[in-house]
Amino acid sequence: MEILANNPDKKTWIPTPENTDFPIQNIPFGVFLTRDDIITIGTRIGDTAIDLGAMHQLGYFDGIPLTDDIFLQDTLNDFISDGQKTWRLVRNRISEVFDMGNGTLKNNENHKNIILFDLKEIEMQLPVQIGDYTDFYSSKEHATNVGTMFRDPENALLPNWLHIPVGYHGRSSTIIPSGIPIHRPMGQTMPKGAEKPVFGPSRLIDFELEMAFITTDANSLGEPIAVEDAEDHIFGMVLFNDWSARDIQKWEYVPLGPFLAKSFASSISPWIVTLDALAPFRCKGPKQEPKPFPYLALEGEHSFDINLEVDLITPEGIPTTISKSNFKYMYWSMAQQLAHHTTNGCKVNSGDMMGSGTISGPTPDSYGSMLELAWQGTKPITLKDGSERKFIQDNDTVVIKGFCERNGHRLGFGEVSTKLLPVFNSKKDKKSI
Amino acid sequence: MEILANNPDKKTWIPTPENTDFPIQNIPFGVFLTRDDIITIGTRIGDTAIDLGAMHQLGYFDGIPLTDDIFLQDTLNDFISDGQKTWRLVRNRISEVFDMGNGTLKNNENHKNIILFDLKEIEMQLPVQIGDYTDFYSSKEHATNVGTMFRDPENALLPNWLHIPVGYHGRSSTIIPSGIPIHRPMGQTMPKGAEKPVFGPSRLIDFELEMAFITTDANSLGEPIAVEDAEDHIFGMVLFNDWSARDIQKWEYVPLGPFLAKSFASSISPWIVTLDALAPFRCKGPKQEPKPFPYLALEGEHSFDINLEVDLITPEGIPTTISKSNFKYMYWSMAQQLAHHTTNGCKVNSGDMMGSGTISGPTPDSYGSMLELAWQGTKPITLKDGSERKFIQDNDTVVIKGFCERNGHRLGFGEVSTKLLPVFNSKKDKKSI
């Protein structure tokens, strides 16, 4: 099926700011609370949110096989389950309805009042119920930096790294959308030179610049997914900040891996940009040497040229860009990650999320974590207001942005922005469950 | 509230086999498919399954605040969300209805036909939708055995082990109920002495004798759970076989922990036995030295005396008991595990599952895995038919059983039984998703 929605020359009747991440070629999917306090599935063009539930009720998806309530849901899981063909039909239809030359909705004020919302009127939710979340460790530069710092600069990469997309299972329950503040976690750590561990607030809170992909139902229990088929099971991508407590991690992670150092919070951008929308920005990934096993071997363009940027905003509101990286630096592709994940027959469901791992580029200004940017605290970063950071301080906000640009066309993810609050105070911060 | 259901002298009018795991004092919760192909929530007395959805519709829970459809669901998650007080009211009421002296249902043939099923007529399902699954590593004997084999017998326990209940996030999507067969997984391994990894069927498939507990909604994001309150958030326990591919694990697990070596399958017993039902079998856990941090310190009886047994059934059907252990050997209690898990504010939801880790006892016949029982293949186990095992072979079935016994009263979990099939064959084993 042709992806008509990707036509770069298409223009829309929705007013769109210049350089928006959300031109009519994007058509991402998200879930939001409307001004009427109704949860719905929607898309976005420019700064206009579009209620797909309302569009469906008003007949704009007639002819596409969709259940009546497919967009009137808290999550995208069921829509994602409908599969790639349905996603394409829906994106193509949205593209038609909002095409500059199509007057049907454009000239129907009544329908527009029901379907269109200003971004300021809505509240974005987590777009999917994430059944399982896996995080990979697929940037060679990041793995090399970490190995250099903590192990042996001469043998920075562990023996398995070039053979398998190393990954681990993460915690789904603490994945939150952009805008939700988090608390500095308490935990056990072993201070340098101490003989006994201590318990208290983590002192080394870090962000991790990542992206993540969302899958559809891909297989039955026991059935591997071939690397050639893997991309068909990927719905789309989001920006991902995998918050980390480095001091907790160092003490707890042997031998079973990171646990509480990661599970206090992980934040994602709320609009899922489909793999289809990203197709014009495909590129080759880095050369893989040694050659991967056949079950991981895949020729062609399976990476994406996505510019990434991290801003740190001080408690006083002063932003500084502290890193610029790109998704294309990833050594292992998403197709390879998903194929590897299912070699053992692991079942993958609609709404599962798989993180890339920290995306560090080749130069020090493209590193994807404070750990690397400030090189274990030995090279503090100077911010625009003159203050320094080795790690993230209370009331700092970390913002990750991402966009693609090619031949004058731009398309992006918006941002994931998360403020770090001080340690949870049971008197002040207690919420009803 | 008094737990009337636990009265050891109570007798039931339901015929119950001698030595059943399911006397009227148990009243576990599960989900099953009835002979009419309807999914319902139920309990079990002896070999009789009881449809709680039908009981509720017929008014047997009148006076207890329950929504109409609370038992007419695919999973127990919503019922578990209702909280401890509701669980107790429901168990007490079931105990009353099936009490020897109560004729209301006993003498109503019409209602009995609707509510009662022979176990052979029903098909047990996964009892909860598991949002997140965590596995701990809390048996000191197991951790010591593994450390002795793979690291240094003089320093078998890693430095953090006596200070924190070490654990890691696992894969929820491949947790299956007893009776579902699994396939031997494919994967990458690094054979001893080889210079390059190989890809093929895992050669070292192992079971792990574990138990797991199921939680209710426990906290909001950011909010720790006090160790004193932790047990109030535990609904109940199941038997748990955490299948493991030792050769895949050895190659992949550094530095982020076990991944595909575990996520091919994990099986649980289908009836959740409530913590309330287990109360008469409470006991102290092992002495903890050094003294745990205050956030983990808890005096009193917070372990449970649960006899555990592992049977291996050969492809020809000959069973051999290969291990006898006990849950009381666990060094870290469930309360400590849950308190530790939430020190960082990690959100815990209804239906989350937390595994104990392999439960090995002090003697070689009480070890909880083939790795330990056959000591890395150096001491093969001889089965009743004379054949030997170092690990699990194709078409072997592993059965874990568990029960409590005190003062002549017995109560148990039934079993979790899982057959290991050969590697998935895409022509033969392909199922529709």
C-alpha cells in the first residue's frame, strides 16, 4: 500500500507554525484528555490536536474497517493491534481530510468545533498501556564510554557486545508521559572507600538520552520473529528519558543488572511518530564488524536520521543545550533488537516498549548522559547562568527534543520534559492512590 | 477483622479427598473457563471448582460491597484492587456458605448445578494480568551455591547480598499457567574454550524452584511502602518455575543481567493462596546478620513454613522427586522485598508479581535447580528409570508442589507442571496469533 500521507509536497488547511515538528506529513498518534474531560485518541497537525474518536463518529473514516469505539479508548493498544494496513489507511485518510484542497471538514464549522482542539486545551496522557518494557544498550560509543570509565579503557567493550544487542527487562509501571515531575529516589549506596553501605537520597541522578519503539502483537509464545519481518511489527517511536541513579546502580547491579536505579521513573514524549512517517529519513546504520549471525543480518537502510538534543533548564528557568546527538549512531537497529528479543520465543504484545539505550555520538558534545558529558564528575558542565553540573540537581528540568530534516522537510517528536523534585515527603507529597 | 475462614475445626459439606491441598480453610482464588465456555473467577474446595460469578449473581455475597461484575472477569486484578478488607469478607462468606452446618446452598440442587464444577470440566487460566514481574534472589544457600560454582568459594556471596534483597525486572508476557508446554529456546552461547559464540538450541535448560507473591495497588509514584505495612499489600502466593537457559545466561548477562535466558517462559500454579490462609503457618525467617537498615528491619514471624517438592517426569511418564525444600529457608522476607522495591518510589499495581528467587535449602537434596542438584553437570542425577540428568531434556515435565502442614492441618498450592518440548518448528508449531 502506498503511503500517500508521506507526500512531501502536500499542504494543509490547518495553520501550522514554520518549522513545526508536526506538519501534515507526520500524523502521529497520542491519547489526550479534551476540554470536556473526555479521554480520546488523537493526532496533531501544527499546534492543533485532532480528536480521532469524534472524526470516526462523524463518518470521516467510513470505508476503513474499524470498530466503533477504536478511538474512544484510554490507550492505543487496540488500534495498534489492528496492524500495519489499518495504520496506513487511517494515516492516509487523515492526510486527505486535512489536505489544503479538501473542503469537507474545512468548511464545516460545526464538525471543526467538535474535532479540533488547541493544544493548550488538552492534557496529553501515556499513549499506550505498556505491557512489557525492555531497554537495550545499543550505542557503541555509550558502551565504550561506560567501559572506559568503570572497567578497562583497553577492553572497554565486553566480549558479548559486538555479537548481541545486549538488553534487559525494565519496569513498565513507572513510565510516565512528558510533564509529570518525579522525585529524587532514596536508596542504598556504597560510598567510595566506605566499609559499609549507607541509605539516603541518591546523590548522582542522571538522564539518559534514548528513543524507544512501540510494537504490535508480533508472535505467539515460542515463535521467533525473522529480522526481515521485524519492522512490520513496529508501530512507531517516541523520545525517551531513562532516568538513572548512578550511585544506587553501582551498588545494586551485580549480578542481576540495574533495578531500583532505573525503576523510579522513565519518561516518554506523548506523540508516537509512526515508522511510516519516518520512512523518508531512513539511512544506513554503522558498519557491523564482525558480521552478525544470520538471524540478525539485514542489509539496507534500517536506521533513521533523527537529530536529538538535550536541554537542561535550571530551577530559575534558564535553559542550556548540553548535548546534540543523532539516532543514526545506534550500532544495532530496531529490527535487530526485535529479532534478537524473540529468538528465544519471547512473546511480544501490542503496546510493548523497547528502548534504544543511551544514544551517544562520537564527540564529547554528543554524549547522551551526564555521566559521560561530565565524565564521572571530572569535567563539570557550565550552564548559561554560570552554574555547574556534574549530575542533575533538585528542581532542574531535563528536556529531550528530536526531529528529522531532509531536503527542506522537517518532521519531529516534540519533546519529553521532566522536572526532578526533591525526595518524596510523606506529609507533603502523599497522594490518594 | 477476624479471619473466620481460617478456623481449623471447620468442616465442609463438599466432599474433600483426604490430604487435599484445598480444604475449606484454603479458599484460594483463580480464573477458569467453565464447561459452558465462560470465563469466571472462582475458588476451589477439594476437587470441586466454585464459580464465584454465579454465586454473586445468585445473591450469596449480598451485604458485601462488590460491583456486579467483579467476578465475571478474565483476571483477578479488579477484585485484588478492592483491598484486604474485601478479600476477607469474601473468604469468610465462602467459608460460611460451604460450612457443614449451612444448608442454604447445600440443599439447593438448582444453584449447585450452576455454581459447582468438577475440576475435570474446567480449564484454569492465568489468574491475573501481570503488569510487572520482578524476580528476587533471596535464598542465601542458592546465592552461595552459584557464587561457589562461578566465582570464588571463599567469597561466594557478592558484597551487596547481605544488605539488599537483590532483584531484577523480568518479562511479564511469557508467564504462563500450569499445563502449557514450552519450547526449548534458541540462542547465542559461548562454548567453553571457543573463540567465537555459536547460535543454536540452548543445551542447558534448567528449572528454578520458586514461589511468587501477587500484590495489590500499593502506592502512588514516588511513595515508598513501609516494611511494617508491606504485607497488607500482598494478596497471595503461587508456586513458580522460573525456567532458565544456563548457557544463554552465561554469555548474555554481563553487565545488565539475565534477559533471553529467562524470558522464554515462566510458569505458575493457577490458584492464588491468600496470605490470610497462610497465616497459621507463619514462622520466623533465618537470623539476619548484619542487621538490616531500618527501612528493612521487621521483627516477628514474616516467613511461612511451606514444604516444596520438585518432580521430574521422563518422556515415558516415570516421575522422580529430585528436590525437597521449604519456603522458610528464604533469607529476605516478602515484606522486606516489597519495602525494598519501593524505597525509590517505584509504583506497584494490582496484579504485579514478585518471585522469591530459587529456593535452595541447606542440604544437597534441597537445592532448587538442576545447576545446583547436579552441580554444574559434575554430579548427574539418577532418575527412577535409571536414566541420568544434568539438565532438563526434551519432553521431560517438571512439576513443583507446595503445601503447609501443622498440628494435623494441611493446606497447599496444588502444582505447577510444565513440559519442555523440542525447539519451535515454524512449519509444525506455528499458531495463529
